[in-house]
Amino acid sequence: MAGPLAGIRVVEMVGLGPCPFAAMMLADMGAEVIRIDRKAPPGADNPFPMLGTKYDVMARGRRSLALDLKLPAAKEVVLRLLDQADVVLEGFRPGVMERLGFGPDVCHARNPKLVYGRVTGWGQHGPLAQAAGHDLNYIALTGMLHAMGRADTPPAPPLNLVGDFGGGAMMLAFGVVCAVLEARTSGNGQVVDAAMTDGAALLGAMMYGFRAFGAWNDQRASNLLDGGAPFYDTYACLDGKFISIGSIEPQFYALLLKLTGASDPAFSAQMDATSWPQMKQRFTALFATRGRGDWCALLEGTDVCFAPVLDMAEAPAHPHNVARGTFIDIDGVTQPAPAPRFSRTAPAVGAAASAPGADSAAILAGWGWADADIEALKEAHVI
């Protein structure tokens, strides 16, 4: 594997949401990530039919070992892998790994340098730690969900980007890399407790600073960055498509007015929040006079701070995304490329997701199991 994390060995206990995303990030950067899938009984229905196929983008770039964890021999396989790993990732409710026999105390007694990455919604402790939840619930608790959406509607679910992936997976990936670096000095691993509530709250650090300063209020769509300002919003065009405007700085706003021909005196008081509703109406009417393509021809690439609002079919074909290789194709599936970019240790494009258990024997052979031992595990239906 190429990339800045080449040589790092990671064991991923397969789950849903943020844990596989974090594992994808580490694999994208060159880490060897082994997925521990549950060995399903023959004929068992898959409740998520996309998983384990080439369309499971978050499972790209890593191999799968399927084990029947009800069997003691399977548990011993996991422990032997963890003995050799730098990192283990898990996203179960608190206590599940302990009940399986893979808790931090057990693992660190065998491998003191192991970085033990855990991601949950509510965290490993606290009154809600054992409650079920999803991304929407976690960001609701941080104050961030309340801040999103229009003033006259309930808060809008922002996909599951803020909790699962930004607040959970990315914080987990960052945390385990930090802990791996520290372990190289101290010789000791540690537990990384990545809670989506903690991470989503951290993503709102700037807004909490604005609020403490008195420059942010709790009424949705009344602030500078939440759609309240007419010069920082999205607008419908004549053809029903949308554009985004982000002309915050005075010079960018002046250019917006110049290029669009917005000469109405109502546009002059940019930072007068009492004028924003009236200005919003005028911008709405202005941008509805042309199609999105016309506005792109006029404004794209200027200092207006402009971009068309593209759907997921359009985004991979945009010239900027094409030039940067922002999207890649793996086995016929268009998907985002690894990020960020590196000048010297550029990661290679990963392979499509492996089917659960497709690589079991090869993984064990590569991690030191003898052929006879692998055959014995097959005969015992452990793998």
C-alpha cells in the first residue's frame, strides 16, 4: 500500500456508520485495514443488501475476514490479530466489545501499544451512553441542529454528515492517528473515545464563539452564515436550478452588485440586518430572471464567491472536480477520491469492497498463520 500511513496495521470490527468511514479514511491513506465481519449462517438474509458489494463505498480498500465469534477459536483469531495490530476500531454500544472478550483491558494486557479507537453517539460514559440513537439525535443535543434550516420550518436534517462522519468518523480517525504518534514515543497505547456529540459540538466552535460575543442569536436564518444574510444564501434560477452566493467581504459584495447590475439602493446597506429581509426579496427576484448556466457564465471563477448548486449526478462532471480528480471510478462506481492530497506520499486508489469473508484465508496467511492451522479453522467452520 502507498500513502502516509503505509505500514500501519488496523483491525476494524465491522459495523455501520462512522466506524467504517473512519476505517476507509485510514485505508485511503495506506494503512492495512482488516475487516472482521460476522460469519452469517448459510441462507441468512442481509438486511442491508448494498453491504459487501462494490456499491459499499465506505468499505473500499480493505480485505474481509469473516468469523463466527460465538466460537472460542474465532475469538482467539481476533486476539492474535490484535496482538500484531497498531489500531483496533469499533463502533458498538459501550460494553459490547467487553462482552465479546475484546475489551481494552484484555487487549492492552496482550499488546500494550495497541490504540483502541471507539466511536459511539453519546460516548463511553454519561447518562445517555446506553441509549439508542442516530446522527440526528446526537447533533440535536449539541445545539447545532437547532441552528440549521429556515426560520419558518423545523430544523432541517443535514444528511448524516455532521454527526456520523464529521463529528464521529473524522474525529475517530484523527484521534487514533494522534494516539499512534504518541505511542511511538511512550510505548503505550490508549483508548480513544470518539463521541458524535463531542465531535459535532466541536464543529460548532466558531458559532459558540460568535454567540458568546453577541454576534449570533438562536433564531434560525437570522445570522450571517445560516441563510439570514441575503449575500450568503442559495437562490432559485429561471430554470428551477439553484446557485450559491457567499459575498461576505465588502469588496466581494461590491463585485456581486456590479456584475449582476443590482443598482437598487436597497442593496447598499450590506450589514444592516434590519434590511436583510427586503434585500433577500430583491435578490430572489433578480436571480430568478436567468437560468443557472447564464449565472455561471457571468459569475463563476470571479471573486463574487459563487458556485452552482450541483446534484450528485452533475458534481463529478464539473470541470474543477474533473481537473482535481475529486471523484474516481472503482469497478464502475463513481465515488469521492481520497482526501487530502500529499505531495510525496500520495495514496493509491483502493479496491472495491470485498465480500464478507472473501479474504479470510489470505489474511491469516499474511499475518502468520500456518496453512494447516487455516485448514483447521475452515474445517471447524470458524472462517
